[in-house]
Amino acid sequence: MAIEIKVPTLGESVTSGILAAWKVADGDLVEKDQVLYELETDKITSEGTAEASGRIELKVEEGEEVEIGALLAVIDETAEVPAAGKEEASAGSAGEPAEASAGSEEEGESGSSAPSPSPAVRKIAEESGLDPATVAGTGKGGRVTKADMLAALEESGSAPAEETAAAPASGEIREVPPPAPAPATATATANGEPGEKPVTRAKLSPLRRSIANRLVSVQNESAILTTFNEADMSGIMGLRKKHQEEFVARHGIKLGFMSFFVKACVEALRQVPGLNARIEGDELVQNHFYDIGVAVSTDRGLLVPVLRDCEQKSMAAIEKDIAAYAGKAREGKIGIEDLQGGVFSITNGGIFGSMLSTPILNPPQAGILGMHNITERPVAVNGEVVIRPMMYLALSYDHRIVDGKEAVTFLVKVKEAVEDPVRLLFGE
């Protein structure tokens, strides 16, 4: 029986995605629940698993955009997974692409069947007549890739399959389009002026397109202002140094800076509730809960997972939540439900060395706090100039909801809380 692997529904607003990576090769034997692919959408990157055991036939190439419900692969359940194949499938489910189940490289050299070619390789072979068996493969385990086939065609003087017209019907004359121009290279014109320069073009990923669209829309739909202040971080740094060992022993996790700022923002939101609101149509919706979004940078773009019920959680619980989200972000396993429902956001550009910035709102939230780099600077304390670890803070807010007085008051409350952190750590 053939089992179809299709693009699953990933949320009401998600209509398509990019098949970012296959974790298996065409023709591999796979096991039920083995990870097969990574799918990147405009919100998250998710993994797809096998619904049954058997031999898989891939229907799309990596990098293709696919709609929800599109066919990705077919699994033939009649092909049994031998013991060796199960071991390979286990390795594949751990995140490594499974080797072709026809055998190891040594077995291939001794005469067993070679890995079956991918759909793209088969297509080029059919259109050009080039036998993949005659091409030296550079893929894993010596597998012949699409690039190998195109390179072989180029060397033989044949046009690449993608640039060759389909075979004409009997008696029909069809014009073959000219080959695509070579990539731009640095050249010099007759008068010595530089010519074209080398460039690389690539389509924006769905996530990057979504980020771009959201940034433009929030600028157009909100009245964003930013107010600044600075905080003396010596209190937090001293507290962490004094209690870090005990904190780790008790909770099994280190005490970081972010949990202090999460707690400080909760206290500030309680005292300045205008920042804990949003606009829906012609209504102002006041939130009475404290779910704080914390920006996480990933290889594919910025995500803002939400820490739930922060007013009820201890510093240790917040640190564990942050660590869990960081792990999920690295593995590409953050779900849509992790990104929804926040009332306020925090972003820390300081980890990349940012001295000062104006963060952009995460709609429909009314405010976002920007943390920055900690640097030792001379400051005046009780009439004397002393060196202190200082951090600039930035609060961007929607002026449609919040007035300047409220915004400045909120940021002052955050500053006061982080400069007197004892009550944040022991005041739960």
C-alpha cells in the first residue's frame, strides 16, 4: 500500500512553505515516525515524520515552494525495513540524513545496487539521454546530484536539461531557446572603467518575507515613538555573582539577566497598565495578564516566543522557559502556538554588541523594551565620579495608545527595578 506524505495544515494564515531540507534520500527505507523533512513557513520551521515504514519516493526537490496539502513523497509499505535499515532510520531520525538502504559504500563497490537517483536527476537523464551511472557523484555516499548531471552535460557540450526544449512531436520543428547568460563577473570596459560585478541572487525565505511585510505594516499602521534611559547594572551583577552557585545548585540552571528584566517589566506593566493594551478595530482592549515575548535570533530570522503567566513564575521558572525556547529555536521546533498571545516584548541587542537602538513594535502590542550592551562608564554618584557597568534602555511604544508621560514612567519603573534587584529575586 502506498502512503502519501503531504504538506500538513500549519495554521489558519499559513498557505505555503519551502521544503527546506530532506532528512532522507530518494529510495531510502524509512521507519514510522522517522523525521523526513524540514518545512519552512513564514512563521516557523517544522519537521515532518513518516506515517508508516517502507521505501520512500521523493516528489519535490529541496528549495521548492509547496502549498498546504501538496504531495511531498510516497512511502511503499510493501518494502520491508531490514535490521540494517532500521539502524540507518534511527540515525536519520536523530537529525542525520539516512544513507541509502541498498547498502553501504563498500557494498556498492562490490556490486550491489546503487542509490536510486533523485527526481531531478531522473528528469535530466530522460531529457538528455545521459546515464547517471556514467557520472561521478559528489553527493553523500557517492550519490549523483542534479549539479553533477548539469556539470557533466556542460563538459560534453550539451545544453543543460533545464535549458533544453521539450522533445518535439513527430514532424514538428520547435525552436530551442538560447542558453542562459553566464553569471555576472568583474570585467573592464575599453576605457578601463569597471564593468559588471559578481552577485548572487536568491529568493527571500517565507519567514524573511513575513518579517519584511510585518515591519513595513507596523510602521504604516502605528504611531511609533521611542524613549530612552540608562540603568546601573552593578546591583544585578553583584547579586548574580553572590547567589549564582546556590541558584544553580537549587534549580539546575544559571541566573541570567533576562529574567530580571522580565520581572521588572511585569512590575512596570502593573503600575502603568496603558502599556498592557492593544487596539482592535475601534476598541481599546486592556489585558489583565502578563505574557511576555522574548526575541530569539535564529539562522532563519527573528522569532518572539512568549513566556506565559510571568507574574506567577519564579525567576528560576522564567530562566528554564527561556532556555527551553532557546533550545527549540536552535532545533527549529518552535510552534505557532509558542509565538501567539504576548502582551509586551523584550529584545536584547546587547548580546550582539548593540549600544543603542530603536526597537520596532511586535503588533498588536503597545510596547517593546530594548536592552543593550553593558559597558563601564563614568557616572556621578553622590557627587563623585565613579565607574559603573551601565546599560542603555529603549522603550518603543504606540502613541495611539500610550502618551509620553506613561511611556517615560514605565521606563523609569523598569530602571528602578533592575537597579534594586533584590526584591525581584526574593520578592516572589
